[in-house]
Amino acid sequence: MISTVRAAGAGLLLLTCVAPLTAKSAAPADRYQLIKVIARDYVYDAPSTVVAGITTIQLINQGADIHHVSVQQLPAGKTVKDFFDATRNGGSAPAWSRSVGQTAIIPNGAEAFITFRMPPGRYILSCLIPASDGRSHVAKGMYQVITATASAAERSTRAPAAVKRPA
Ligand SMILES: [Cu+2]
């Protein structure tokens, strides 16, 4: 009797775990890419446009100071200027931006990685660490805006679906 209940419970658990993974693995957004980001004092060398998908950022610190990468997604209706106006005081990302994650803080010569799902949209990579003069690295220009665009495969599968959808 008890073992039957346990088996049913395990079955339910299996269903709830497997279903979301199956749905996501079928999505065309599961393209994978590596983005190399070079950190210097106080600037990033990184691409400005990428294709949406599962993304790993490889941060390499070639500066003398310590650095990291904090990734924020800009919501619709917010500009890059809005982001910097909000971060100018205090050096932290504004609450309205979607925090995707951040790498470890690393010294010169080290590297760090962060992996996340990157849907189409605008992202800001920034270093929120304060420098010795009290200003945050992002205030000194250490940021990169990246636009993630839908892949060609995604665009071609989305268009017919949108036409078929009833109003
Ligand atoms: Cu920095």
C-alpha cells in the first residue's frame, strides 16, 4: 500500500520534471554560442550583436584592476541612457532591469564563465565594481550593449505560426 503511494508520487515528480525540459529542448532558441569578453581598465572588448540562444560568456581579465561582468536585460521602453542614469549613483543596476546573472570577480590574467538563456532583446554588460577613486567601473565606461537577434531558423518557424493563430 505504501509502496503504491510512493510509486504514484515518483511518477508525478517525473512528469513535472521532464515536461518543461522537453518543451524547451524543442525550441529553436536552443542554439548555443560562446561570447568572449576581454576586460581592460576600464573597457570591455565584446561583440555588439549576437544571435539569441543559450549563451556562455567567457570573461578574460587583461586589466590591472579586478573586474567582472554583470548582465542585465533592458525591458521594452527603457533606454541605455535610462540604465546609466539609474546606475550613476550607487553603482548598482536599477530594479526595473532584468538581472540575468554575473560572473565571479577576477584578477588580472584570470578568466570566469557564466551561462544563461538569452532570448532576443537588448542586454547591458557592465562592471559594477568601485574603483580606487570611488567611481564604479561602469561610470568610467566599462560596459557593452549587446543586441540579441532571433536566429533565421526561429524567424522562419515563427512567421507561419503567427499567421495560423486565431485572432
Ligand atoms: Cu571592472
